[in-house]
Amino acid sequence: MTKTEDSLGEAILLTKSNFTSVIVRREIPETDEFKLEKLFVEPGKYFRQNQTIMTLGSQIHGSGILFVRLPFGGRVEKIHLDKENLVGMNKQVLSVTRIEDLSELYSKLLEQNIEKLDQTEISILSDDFTGEKTIKFTKVAGEDTSYFKLYRNDTDSIYEYLGMSFINYNGVSYLSFLSIVKEFSLAKGDSITFLFDNKEGLELVFNSSSSGESGRKSNYIQLTSEHLNIFLNKNLVKAKIVSSRKNLYDVYVLDNKVYENEISTDSAQYLTEKEGQYLLKMMTSKFIKMNLENKL
């Protein structure tokens, strides 16, 4: 990729090094032209390496949809086309400011995305018929779910994840888990080991049978104050599920690759490991606070 500058920063041209395509496997003709289909990162916003910034649609030679993404992170300064204008190969599509320092970049992304992460809600649900009360999360990072998601290692699928959440049922607190990977049913005797950035681990073993249908199994482990203290004060990096019966294991991470998916432009619950750590600590804090304020 040739690095060129304009008055707004680094000029990004529509060259092979700056896009991917899942439709075309042949050389794209130099005479093809493209229109803006969808913009994912607005000017003034930050992006991480290999994140889709925009999609472009072929208008002449049927070259399909191009996913414009860069091998580095930074900030978009200007978009040099709109939905009314076409752009040809080797023409400028973006001006960006490159950020080489990943720590700085991920801090900027957290600051940018914190409003979405903060759209996390916890509630007390009461059953009028039985009088039972439950403290549980009803929204996480703007999504109607109870679960914080760790994504399957070495995949960019948004649908392969391990869900975990905190729940209090009639005064007893649990860690709730959800597996949607068929091979891992969270059966009795299976275990989950959490690894934190200080290399310390926490192993939990399921002592009861899981519930749910194949490909969507859930199970619970009683939650202690020690567990809460760990999730509140340590930075989770990854988790390993072990199926004792099948002698298999699988790894799930916060540093997910969902943003690199070339087919789906759906976003993960959080963009970086730093954002995931912030979200999990916030959920832990909210759960502790809600339990202290409401004795079930």
C-alpha cells in the first residue's frame, strides 16, 4: 500500500490492499466504478485494524461488494464520496489519521463506544403468583440479553459465543452460563476455567445437569463473594470450556475477531478486549450494588 498524504491526513485509495470481497475471486477491472453502499465509521470516529469502514457496490462490471478496511487503526477524517457519486479504482475514498500505538487506539475506542456499553440494565423481577423474586440483567450493551459474551477463539462469527451472567434467585446468587456451540453442552462434570491478564486462573465445575435444547444449553454455578471480587478487580482475557465426557475443550476470548467478518457487518457486543473488560466489570459492580440495596 502506497502511503500518500492530503491536507486532512493519510489519503486512502481504492486499491487491492485496502478492500476485501467475498463475491469476486477474479481481478477487478480497472474500469469498474463503485458507489457507497453503507458507511460504518463516520468522520471523526475511530476504527481498529481490519474493521469494515464502508462497503462499496460495483456499478459496471458486476464485481460485487467491496469491504473497505485497513491493516491499521486510526480515525476517519473525511469520506471522499457519497451515495450519489461513483469512485473508480485507485481513486481516493478516505482521509485518515493512523494511530500506531494500540494502547492509545483502544483507549480512544473505549471512550468512543462507552455510551453503548453503558446501555446495560439490571432489574428485579417478581412473580405475582409465587412471590419469587429474581435479580437479573435485562440489557447488555444495548442488546436485549442477560449475557456478557465471550467469542469463540479463531472465528469471526457473531453467533459462536459463550454467554455468562450474574443472577440472584430468591436470595441465592449464581453465575449463569449459555453455550450455543453444539459440542459443548455444559453438562454435569464439565468445567470452565477463566484466565486473567495477570495469568491467574479460576476454575469452576458444573455440579448439576444442564437444560435447554441441543445447540442452546444453559447451566448455573453458585456465586460467591470471592468470585465477584475476582471479576470486579481483575481483567478477564479468555475462558476454556472442558467437556469431561467427550474429552474436548474450546476457548473463548474477549479479543474477538467478529469485526473482521467478510459476510456479516453485524457488530459484536464490544469491539476490543479493553471494552469487554470494562463491560464485565461494570456488570459485576451493578450486580453487587443491586444486591446490597435489595435484600431478597
